[in-house]
Amino acid sequence: MPPKTGKEAPAKQPKADDPSEQTSNVSKEPAQNESHPDSKSSSAVPSKRKADTKDTPAKAPRRSARGATAAQPDPLELIRYLLSPASLDSCRPKDEIEDLQIRGKDLRTYSSSTFSPFEELMCAVILSRPISHALGLRSIRTLLNEPHYYTTPKKIREAGLETVRKALDEARTQHRQKTAEELVLLADAVVEHLGDGDEDVSLERVRRECGYDWPKEKEMLKTNVKGLGKTGLDIFGRRIQALWPKPYPFADQRTLSGLQKLGLPATAEELMKLVGNHWTELDVKDFPGDEDEKKRRVFVQILERAVGVDLEGKADAVRAEAAPKSEK
């Protein structure tokens, strides 16, 4: 009998929504996504370990090829880098970078574009499905750009289930039938319960009816939007605080994990204080709104870049880029 290795058997893959989703045109992306934060980095625990001792030396600081200790960025240097255009490619999947090169800078992407509350809710539904980061972002790019432009409840309802499903086929994603059904139901829910007509994308009705109370707003959304659970509400809350002040400052556990890997504060409140303490040292001229709105938008961008970097496995590379460069 072969010796036990201590490793668990691989989990079974979820079944596709229908036979057509089992064909070779479905992209095989790694399962790293917002629902399963440790799916990429987890590993089996060795069956034997050396006992820890007080005499075990600490690891030496990382050194460069020439033997000098590599410079480490401080929190201010990190947030400056995350707010700069230079950090964008580190939080994007490779195919999004290629898509931008082919289709141009006007392509709307989840990584860098401004979305309406309806679009943010739509994205939260898509990203809370058990698919990879890359497939989720590709689905969003496909639906919100030409030739589909599913940017309002009206456009989704006019397209209908089959056409929305075909658009997701173009994205070569997974769970297409289920996702299409949920998006059509979302459009119906906004028209009937969450918005003011089929072209309203503000979701102000939710805020009014809940008395601008964030916990009540979350409950109203969860009750009326099929497929929107805790993960989806966390994603929506993380992004919508740029527009809705009540959730601010909010950071879900998935994002806090990404912040910690970069060496940034471990709570939303501490990150907010860090931004406030260094506000005059940050380049925020391109962020819209008054100072309060700018601060929320800066906070959200830091969160989004941090979680994107983590999902792409590039935390070490970003720390290296953010670190001060030694003079030659």
C-alpha cells in the first residue's frame, strides 16, 4: 500500500449549466476568485514538521543580486503606487491587457472604468459566481461594451434571456445559462422593486425606501436580487461607497487579505486614517467630486487595486515597484 501523503483528493469540478457549456470553447482559467480567496495559494500541510525552537533564526531580509538588502516600500509609497497608472496592469488579467491593446483605451473595464450603481450591482452578480477573476472580468467587458451595451435594465429586458446567454457565450465563460437568468431577473427586479423605471440606473429608490441606512439597503438588495449573497454584497459595498457615503469606510475580508499581503493597514478604518493623514501628499487631481467624495474614491481605488493584485498573484512584484529605487 502506498504511503499516505497527507494531501486531500482534488475537489470535483462543478457541472456546467447545460451540455453546450462542456465544449472546448470554455476557457480553462484558474479558480482564483473573490468567493475562494485562498484557492490559488493554499497547499497541503506536510505530514511531519520540525519542532519550533527558540533558537530558530529569523529569515534574513530579502537581498538583491549584488548582496544589498532590497528596499521595502512604506505605506505611503504603496498607496501612491496603487493610485498611479503604473499599477493597473498588475491588477488586470493578461487577456484584459491584450484586449485593451486591440480595442483601444475607450474599452470599459472593471479595473479602471466608472460604473453606475446598476452596473456595479450587475458586476457584483457576475463576480460572485464560482468562476475565475479573469472570466468574471471578461464577462463584464463583453456585456458592457459594443455590440451589446447592456448598461440599463431596459437593454437587458429587450435583449431577452437567449440573447444575453449568447453574449456570455462570446465571453467563453462558465455558468452562462445561470448567469444570464440572474441578469434578466436583476433587470426585472430593478424595474419592479429597486429603481424608478426601466432606464433608471441610480438605484436611488433603494436608498430612499431604506432611509439611507446601509444595513437596510443590503437587506433590500439581497431580498430582491437572485444570486446576490454575502460575496456579491461585499463586492457591491466595496465599490458603491465611492458614490454612496453610508457604507464608507468598508473593506471585506477578501480585500483586507490583499491589503495585508502588500503591507498596508489591516482594517478599513486604519486605511482611511492613512489616506487622511497623507492627503496633501497624494495626487488626486483626476478624481471627481468634492473632497469627501475624492477621499471615498481614492479609498475604493486602493481597495480595488489591492484585491486585483492579490487575485493576480503579484503582491511581491508591486511591493518591489513601489519601493524607493536606490541611486546608482
